[in-house]
Amino acid sequence: MRYKILLVDDEPNVLLGMSIYIRKNCKFQTEIDTAGSGEEAFALLSGASYHLVISDVKMPGMGGIEFMKRVSARFPDLLMILLTGHESFDALYTAIRYPNVKYILKIEDGEKIIAMIDESLESIRLLTASGDAGVLSLLGGIEQYVSDHILEGLSVNVIADKFHFNPSYLSRLYKNHRGDQLSNFIKRVQIQRAKELLDKPGSKINEVSDILGFSSPSYFISTFKKSVGITPKQYKRTANP
């Protein structure tokens, strides 16, 4: 499969250099178009289908942030990477708020930028491999990973990083296909494992809390009670009368 990428930057030399570098180093086959402004890029997006957009933040006219907001509103599933030459609170804040947007500094070495591009295209490959069946297979793999590694302090962010997804996008994908939040699934697995650990004679509540990666025993106790209806201490009494 050949992935279509749109590069957006007001400097022609940057566009040429990035095009050559991505074609040479990206692990996927790519077809790259370029645009010298946000306005030109938006016009291209309106007439063709792309898998990934990589845009500079600072451009004359329609800047990268405004361009990103317009693209996200019109094409909510399109993945984007914002490039900036310096630490930009606006760019970072935007990337956090929009699930399909990532953010990286231009001064990062080329390998890191290529890695982010590869991860973005890999996520597309996984989702389009076999349509809904591919998504369900992916979610099944994530759930199995959670079950196998629940003692490693898992979170949505950790899992998203492991499977090369934006955390917000992965949460939305999971909710759309499972009808519940991924964070709730993680919590259910934690509670089930907590029960198994509490069933063991001599187990201590503080130790179980630490093993499962809870921030404090009090938070573990409140989470357990909210899920099970009784405290871990009460559960131990029923499990080990």
C-alpha cells in the first residue's frame, strides 16, 4: 500500500528536503504532495484523500494552528503532525486537545521525526488491514496485553505508546467498538487481579495496592469498594474466613 502524505511549509527548500528524506527513510511506501501555505494545503485536502498531513506551525497567512483546527473540523479522522522550530505552548496545547494531532520540534533529529511518521502510518495500517475485523483484532490484542501486564502499572497512555496510537484516539476507538472506556477495562482487570491476590492467605492490602500500581492504599481501597461494593479488608474476611 502506498500512503499519501501532504507536507505544508512556506519554505520551498524545507519542503524539498523533507520530501527526499521521508521517501528515503520511511519504512512505508509514500506518495508526497507539498503545499506552501495553509490555504493551498486546505484546497488540496478538499480535492484528494491523504493519510497524513505534516505541517509547520509558523507560516504567513493561515498559520499551522489555524490550519490544523480547520482540518480537524473538516476531516476529523485525518492524522496530523505539527512541526515547530521552538517550544510552542500553543502547539503543544493543541496537540493534547486534538486526538489525531502529534507535535514535534524541528530541531529533533531526523530519526525521531521519521519514527513519528512511521508510527502514524503503522496505526493506519493496523486499522485498515481488514476493516472492522482488523479493529476488533487490535482491541482484542490490547485487552490481552492488559491482562498479561496488569502488574506493570498500565494506563491508557502507556498502552497507546506501546501500540503506536494517540491516547485520545485510542480511547475513542475503544469506546466506539466496545461501548466503554479503555480506562474502565484496565480498572476491571486490576480489580479482578486484586481479588486473586487478596484471596491468598497472608496477603496485605498495602502490598496488593503497590503491586497493582495504585498511587496510594487509600485510593486502592476506594476504587475497590466502588467496584466491588465492599472494602478489600471486608473482601479478605469473606475470602479467608
